[in-house]
Amino acid sequence: TLFATNLFYYSSIDVINSHPLSFFLISIFMYLWWKTQKKRSSQMWFFLGILSGLLALNRTQDVTFITFLLIDAYFFIQNKEKTIAVIKKIILSGIGFCLAFIPQIFTWLIMYDTVWKSPYLSYKGAFDVFHPHILEIIFDKNRGLLFFSPLILVSLTGLFFLKKENGRLFWSLFIVFFLQFYTIASWDGWHQGESYGIRMLISVTPIFS
């Protein structure tokens, strides 16, 4: 993954961006999430909430990774674990998320006097979910995902083969990938200037792995 994507570029040459840290945090998050899928303590639900808050703190778009925990809650309930117990664990994750994300809230308030004036939201046309730049993100000759990292096509193909073997894992990975992809595609600043490849999708590199 390191050498087949633009992660290598942003972790060795253009290191001023926070993408390597995103990859690091997400790798830890996904490892712990996967290892505790069958049985997860309340403390781990809380800690995963903190990690998801740190992810959003580092790059706002990575708030989508908390979806892993929401999907898990659904499956835990389907497996006849008590609904109230699962809801309590989700609340614990939510508290952990908020504790980790609070510094970002204060930063926005100090810099912009509001939490609704993030540079991500005020960038040019901001977001338009009805006109996403899907084809540009995939095939653009300057930054396209498959143009710069064609090996990812193998990863995405493998994801669908996974559906037969482990439906829960497939849906978890697919939904989070889709949310990340569509969020960036809906953003007017999807290309991020003179970026090397689609750097805003480095966050989902562990999913490709």
C-alpha cells in the first residue's frame, strides 16, 4: 500500500500535510476494531470513540470512520445482544469522540467565532451532493485515483469477492469507503490544488489494504 499509492509521496516528500498521521491513526483504529469485533468491552468502545474523535480532529472528513462503530452496534443487536447494553456502549463511544474533538471546537470558536465557518465549508462552492465529481476523482489524468494508483483496482475488486466470505466486514468497509469517496467527490475542492493524486482519499488506504 505504501509504495502503490501516493501515501509514500506524502510521508516522505510533502510531509507538511497530516495524511501520514491520518493513516497511522486509522490503522490503529481499524486494527483494534477488527480484533474486538466478536467481543468488545465497554472500555474499548470508549477508546475507539476517542480514536474516531482524534481522526476527525486531524482531518474533519474522517468523522465518517465512526460509522464502523454504528454498523457494529447493528450487528451486535442482530446477534441478540441486549439493545440497551449496545446503546450504552455507543453512548460511551460518543463521549470519547466528543472529548477528543473538543479542541477543534474551541479552535474554530477562537479563529472564526463560530463552528460553522470551517475552511472546508467555505472553500469556493463548498459541497454539492447532487453534482459529485465522481469521474474526475477516478479517471482525471492529473490526479485520478486509478490513474495514479491503478493497483487500487485490484483492491476494490477484492472487496467484492469478500462479500461472500464475510458480509459484515464487506459492508463495513464498503459503507465507510463510499461515505469518504462521496464526501470528497461532492466537494468543490476535491482536487486540492497541485496535489499528487487524490490526497484527500489517503484516509481510506487501510481499506484498500
